[in-house]
Amino acid sequence: MNKLKINKLNPDNIILNNEYSVNDKNTWCALVQVYQDFSKESTVHGIKYTTQAKTTVEKFLWLTVVVISLVASSELANKFYKRHESANMRTTVVSNQFPSLRIAIPAFTICQGYLVSAERLEALTNGKTPLKIPADARASDLERGVAHLREIVHPEGERRAIPELERLQRILDANGMSLAGLLEAVSPRCGDLLAGCVYEGRLEACERLFVPTVTSHGICCSFNNAAQKRSSLSQRKGSEAATSGKDRYSINFGSQYIMSVLLKSSKVEDRLASFAYNTGYKILIHERHTLPGPNSLDFVVASGHETIVSLQGTLLTSSPEVLDLPTHQRECRKSQRSSSIYRSENCYMRCRDRAIRRSCGCVPFYANDAESIRDSCNLTHVPCLARIVSNVNSMPLRNPGCDCLPDCESTRYTASITGQPLEAAKFKPGRFFELAQKIPNSTALHLTFADQTATLERRELVLSWINLVSSLGGVFSLFLGCSFISVIEFFYFFFYQLILKLKFKNTRNDIQK
């Protein structure tokens, strides 16, 4: 027969189990008591009726109301927080009475409508060191090829121009001359264009104010341009006047001009390689930290006229809350104080240059950050440039391959332009216009602020931390009638008071033992 084994009960196990049950009972009783005290004293609306209502049904109904209110307020609070995390921004007009004297003067670039000076071409052709002409070319090919240099500014791939440009390239190769060297040799200088300059009411030497600038329109003359790294095609760095110095400001506005420039008229023989269909001058106005390019404010000044350009500035800033966000959330890029100033227009131009390099294996002659002059396209690249120019120019601003975010802080300019024929000799108004009497068909150009005020804009979060806290306070106040004090009450009762009651009950149990 099988023997039935009877295990002896261990008194210690019985005592231990009793201790666990007593502790659980003490904890539950303490929680119930703390909740009753909390519901009685809490500022949360309706919660006191969950314990003080007369019937169980009323208590249940009030508990249901409190739970529904808590769920609704939590859901709305979550939506507000997600809205804050999405970092939705808006640009608001802070003031349209912002002083214009606190708006930085823009860069001011003047371009002639032609690439070749007949006088400088003659000096190159008949200079002291004669050019070497390869066996498969003639001396006249130089002038015929130069006449088609507009293809490097506006590449169209004209059928009759390609052979002429190829022969010109062979002449350049025979003489060890790059396209950059040719342009510097035959392009007009700033001194050929500028006859007189007045800055802030003072007559100044134009060479102290303007420096050569490489642009997509050829070699132009720029004032106050801080973005250009090369003042010429063969130099990496610009002159000190072009790249150094702080932003310029002016108290002048209206008829008190910031800058006045007297321009010489172009000669008929200089229209050999023209890319414009007029005898005027192309003016580009841009923020001084941006390169003159497709996004610049540009217009044409008629030759023989006096033109007044009245600027209206708009300063864009960003709130500290926006600047503190990560780049992917604020969707704009701020300039680092320790490095170069970021501008989206410069980034976009570099992106276009990279696209041209991928397609044609070179960068345009006006590329500002070319690693070397050898990276620049020569005349044999014109057919390739003509094929891709429309696609490159139509690249969207937010192209994923460019990663060119908008500026967090920048200055924009708009302009109103008026002009009349220049008849200074008849009226003799002052020293500046005395030069106009000596220069036939000269052009006067004035730059000024339209008035004493500008526009101040600020990019800010739709829901900042302050707005988020206010919104959360409104939600919980609407559904629960609670405040920040209610949070303190919760921690006070369910942490501090609960611990005290548990200690008291445990001490009492130990005494009873």
C-alpha cells in the first residue's frame, strides 16, 4: 500500500503570509484614506463628489464625469504638444516704421552690356608679344571668335558660332591662355566705365569704392560686395575693399543720395561682343553677403539719362525660440558667427554650379568657389552648356539635392526707379554734374532710401513654450478646473501623505505584535 505523506506546516510560513496580507491591507487602506483626503481638499472640480455623494449611483456618475474630463483634456493637451513639436512658424510684420538707418546698405553692381573693349582687343592683337597662331587657324580667327563670346554668358549653341569658338580655343591653347585670361585681357575696366562717384555727399575716387566682380554677365564693377571671393578671374581673393569691413549704414534718404555715380557712354566699336539689346547699363542690387546672380534685383539704366533708384528695405529676423530649434524643425539655416555668413541665394548658385560640373565636367567661369582656374569651362564646353542651361536654370529652390534652406535672418530690397534725360549742362546744378558737361551722352545714377522707415519682420513659432503652457493651462482649467496648485496637491497627498500613513500603520502593527 502506498503510504500517505503528510507535510508538517511551518509556523514561520504562516506568519510570513500573514505579514504580506497585513501589509497589502495597510497599503490599500492608506490609499483609500489618502484619496478621500485628496478628493475633499483638492481644487479639481467634481472629484470631491466621488466620495461625498450620498448614493453609490451619484458617486459612480461623478467618477464617470471626472474620467471623461481627464481623457478629453489629455487628448487635447497631446494635440497642442504635437502642434508645438511640429514647429509651425509664421512671419509677422513687427513694424512698418522701423528706421531705415538701421537697414544695411546693399551691394551695388554695375555691368556693361558688352564683353570686349575694342581698344583692349587691339592691344592684345598687336601687342609687344605677338600671339602664336596655330597652323590650322588664322589671325583673323581671333576677332571672329571674340565676337561670339556672348555664348559663355548666354549659351545657345548657335551653329555658326561653334566653329569660330573652337578655332579661338585653339589659339588660346597655343598661347597658354585660359578663357579667364582672355576675358581679363579684352574686357573693359571699371575705369573705362566710371567717370565720377559721390558717397554720402563726398566726392570719392571711384577705384576706392568699386572693384571688379566676376558675374554671369562678365566682369562688372561692385560697391560694398562682401561675398565675392575673387575680384578677378585669375585671383582667388578679392581686394581688401571688397571683402573686409562691417555693414554700411546711412542716414540719407529721399533727395539726399547715398551714392551717385556718373557713367561714361559706350563706344560703337565696343559692341563687338554684346549680350544686351540696348546701349544702357545693367544694375544689380543685392544684399552685400550674397553674390550678384539670378535672384538679385536687376534693371537696365538708359544711357544719357539721370536715374534715381529709391530703395525700400525689409529686415527679417527670427525669435530666440526659432533659433533654438534644430535645423530640421525650424526649416531655415542661421549663420554661424565663427564661419562665413550663410545665404540661401549663394547656396543655390553653388548647387547650380555642381549640376553643371556633373553634366559638363567643369564649372562656369564666374563660379565663385572654383577650386582652381582649370576647373572653369572653356569654349569647347559651350555646346554642353547650351544643352543643360534650361534645366539648370529651372532647378527649384527647395531641390532635395541642394539642401538650400531659407535664411533665418536676411535683408531684402525693393526699388522704385525714375529717370529723365540728363541735361546737366543746361542747369549746372553742382560739382558732380560738371563732369557730365565734359563727357558726351553720360549717365547719372543715384541710389537712396525711399524714406526714413523700413519694414521689420520676424519669423516666430505659432506655438512657443509660453503659448504651449498657456494652452495646456486653459485645457485643464476648462475640463477639470485645476491649476498648477492641483499638481502640487496631487504629489503632496499621494506621495508625502501616503508615506506618512504607511509608516504610521506599520509602526502601530509592530507595537501590537
